[in-house]
Amino acid sequence: MVTMKNKKITKKPSQTHKKITVAFGYGLFALILIGTITSTIIPYTTLLMNPMVRHFNVAMFLVAFVAAAVLPALISYIIGDRATHKKNKLAHHYNGVLFGIGGYWLSMSLISSYASLVYEPLRQQFPEYAVLIVNGLPIVALLIIMLVVALTYVSRQKKKDSVIEHLPYQLVLIGIFVAHFVSLLASVFSQPNEFAVWSLVYVFVFAAMIAISYKFVAKLHPTRLARLTAAIIAVSIAFIASVIAGQIVSFATYNVFTMLVPLGIGVVTWIGYLLLMARKA
């Protein structure tokens, strides 16, 4: 006879858990917009008022940076929303936010991995459009990858609670996340210096955050991959909040304050998200 004490019960995220993730996702997108306005739109709009600068070049930089900041998350959200065929509106918002987080990581990884390699040759060939091409190509690549994930999800979503249980999405999110930190570790061992030491600390801190997040969300998902994906989403929420907060704060001044405040915001966001998820469990 199996008693309730010995029986392992595995839940799926409730409507409340999904609402929490959606709320944090919408909050992050609002932060992205604010960060884009303060760090890009205001400075470049000010430059456009200067008669001494080349206005066309400034406009190209403005369009390129705004597109790179806003479009990856927005396009990915729309793809996730459209790929969801359930009548439940919350399911659309939830999958949209999950796709948006995946799109953010993809765009950041693609831009950081190849932009430095191709910018200079492009600048020599297309001096006025180089920055637009460099920032535009990752968005095109992101669009293709997310469309593939969405198309594979469309035919299988009846058997899944959300895209968080969909293997292609899991592999994309986990793969990009791991690749980001592997590249940091590679830089640590290739050029040992003070920056490399901080990169190593950075990697271990995020690894610890993933492990803690995994424990908090373990009971909400049926498989290990889904739990790991959920843990990465929790850490991603903290990471994005910290990055965008850094952009907003740095607009005012550069000092120790601008370093500590974004980190604090990221940690508080992460702890708040996990506590809410655990409390509602």
C-alpha cells in the first residue's frame, strides 16, 4: 500500500506561478524601454541637435542600437504568443515571456560573439551602414531560430503545459546560457588577469544561483530539463534586471554606486521571484 507520505507528487506551474513569471517579464520589458530611452535615445537625440555632427551617421547608430535593445525580446514574445493555440490568454502571455527571455539571451550571445569580428571589415566596405548591419544580422538569426522552435512547438503543445517543457526551447535556452559562461571561462584561462579573476567569480556566482533556483522550482516541473530551464529563467530575470538597471543608473554618474546598485537590484529581484514562486507552491 502506498501512503501519501511516501508518494512523490510532482506539480506543474499553477496559474498563479505563471502570472508571477508574466508580471516579472512585463516589468523587465518596461525596464528595457526605460534603459533604451536613458542610455540611447536621449544621448543620440541630443547629438542630432548638434550642427557639427553627421546627422545621418548618428541616426544610423540610433536606429541600430534601439532595434538591438528592443526588437529581440519583442519579436520573440510575439512568436511565442502566436505559437500558442490555447484559448487561455495567460498561456499566451506566459509562453511569450519565456520566448522573450530566450530571445534576449540569443541576441546578446550573437552580438557579443561576432560583432567585434565583422564590424571593422564592414565599416571599411559600408562605413555608413556597418553598425546597422552588425546589429541587424543577429535579429534575423534570432528570428529564424525562434521560428523553428515555435513551429516544432505548434504540433506538440497539446501534450505540454507550456513551452518550458518543449525540448527545442530547453536546448536553445540552456545551450546559449552555457555557451555564454563557457566563453567567459575560456577568456579566464587564455588571458589570466584581474578581469579574468572577476569573470571566474561571476561564473561561480551564477552557477550557485542556478543550483539554488533549481531547488526552489523543482516541485513545479515534471522533468529535470524543465526544472533546469525554469532555474535559468529565474536567474535570467535577475541578470536582465541588473543589466538594465546598470544602464539607467550609469546615465546619471559613474562610480561605485553605479556598480553596486544594479547588482543589488538583480539580487533582490531574484530573491523576490523565488520567494513568490515558493510561497505559492
